Amino acid sequence: MQLFREVRNQYTQAVRNAKASFFKQKFASCNSNSKKFWDIVKSMENKNTSSQLPTALRIGNSVTTDKPTIIENFNKHFSTAGHAFHLTTPTAFNSTAPPTATRPSLPHFSFSQIHSADVLKELQNLDPYKSAGLDNLDTFFLKLSAEIIATPITSLFNLSFVSSEIPIDWKAAAVIPLFKGGDTLDPNCYRPISILPCLSKVFESQVNKQITDHFESHRSLSAMQSGFRAGHGCTSATLKVLNDIVTAIDKKQYCAAVFIDLAKAFDSVNHHILIGRLSSLGFSNDCVAWFTNYFSDRVQCVKSEGLLSGPLAVSMGVPQGSILGPTLFSVYINDVALAAGESLIHLYADDTILYTSG
């Protein structure tokens, strides 16, 4: 029995050492790639998430096991996720956008021509294992043919700027329901994973670079926003708030804080208000027309286990899974920092802390 315990302990220790060595090498390979780091962390969590359709779903007071009915109801649920917010607000949905805070006139912004070299680089850096969108253009094919298609694709992108129109196929998203945990019958326990056409994401990446360069060079975005910005992140947000709190404590003051997490924040963005925000930030009429077209006629279908729901219109929210979505949300929520009054405020995307001391 003693020999068994010794061998068992040696085996347990060997497994622990092997795991430690394995993950030490994995983390060392990340260098400064934070996405790769968090992908490894998530892989260690062993969360039971599944993209498979549930065997049954609650619809109102009844439960259905019919899979075509399940995907149609998932699509209805996801496409109207942000509507509840507008139903509870006193302002009518189609009213004029509220005025933005008074600010000095900002530099004018217009789109500049996209260069084929930038598009070629974007195509060559595509992840060949990413799923194709509803247009069925495979990322592996686009990556392999990058040198051939880069020039005509660039011409198509620039034509979109000139015409202020985006191909309708690029506005269609395939949505996969991912179970988060809880009651498998409850559609609220699933979150949508959107798969957009690859070319739309390549295009949005170029557009996003232009507008973020403009915002950062002219400091258009609030300094209190740490989400989705180069040189900012969870660490910088935490250090700023922690420093303010510690400074107050050193002065023997009390601190009080309210932590705010907006429900369905990205889904409930009002397009009319967002367009007004862009206009107030100095975007040209052509840019405003392009973004107005960008939000119009967007549709989504739920796709799972070889089944595809019918398309449903998406009339609000920034497109899930898009490159522009996070930046546009930052624009939408930008002025909230100006409403904090004498309190301090800090944001990471839609997560907000409002705090004060005295």
C-alpha cells in the first residue's frame, strides 16, 4: 500500500509538472498578443458552451421540439433584442435625435481612397479557418487568390465611397445561437454569434482604420473611454480608477461608486441618434450618407445544423461581429462622460463606473 501511494504521488506530481511546462510554453508564445493570451485562458476554463440547437425551446407558454420552428424563433428573438429598451423610453423612436453636448467645432472628416496594397495585406492575413458568410465566399479561397483579386476588390471598395452604397449581400449576417448557461429552454440564455461576409469585414477594417485615426489624432473620443482603443484597455481603466480611489483614501476621504452594466447595449443603438453623433463629430455629408446606407436594409438569418431560417430585418443596433461595431458604439456613448457633473466617470465599452469622494 505504501508503494502504491508513492507511485501515485509521483504520477500526480509528474502530471502537474507536465501541465505547468505545457502552459508555460503556451503563454511564452503569446509575447504581447493579448487575444492569444485570453484564448489560452478561456481554453483552460472548460466552460460548457455549445453552438448546437437545443432539443426544445420555450415559446411563450409552450415548448416546441420542432427544429425549423426553433431557429425561426431564435431569429425573431435575436433580431428584436434591443426593442425592449425603446419601448420603455419616453421619447418616441422616430423623434429627432437629442442634441449633442456643446463642443468646439471639430475637423472635417471625409473618406480617402483605399490603396490596393492595404487590401492585399488584409487578404493575405485572413484566417483561413474562419467560417464563410451567407455569400459562401470562403476565406481560404480569398487568401489564396489575394494577389489576383486585391485590385478589383479595392476598386469595388472605393466605388462604395463614391456611390454611398454598400452591396446588399454584405449586410446579411448568419447568426449561430450559443448557449451561455442556465435554462436550456429559455432563449435569453443564448447569445448570438454573427458571421458576416468576409469581404465586408475586409472593407470595414479599412474604413475603421480611417475613422479611428481621425478620432485619435483629433482626440474626438472621450478620455474617459478605455474600450476598443489602441493604447487603452482593462489595465489602463483599472489603474485610473484605482489611483483616484487610493488618492481619496490617502486624504482620509470616503469613496462611493455606482457600477453600471447596460443590458443589450450594442443591440439597442438607435441608428438615427448615432448618425447625428457622427455628423456632430465633423463627418462630411458623403460619409453620413454612406453610414446611413450601411445601417439600412440589414438582415440576419439563424444558421445551425444545416438549417437556415428566413431573413428578418435588423432595424437597430450596431452589427454584431462587425469590425465597425465597437467603434460606432464608442461614438454613440461618447457624450455620457459629459453628463457626470461633479462626479468622476470611467467607461470600458458599455461598462461604466460613476464615482465620487469626500
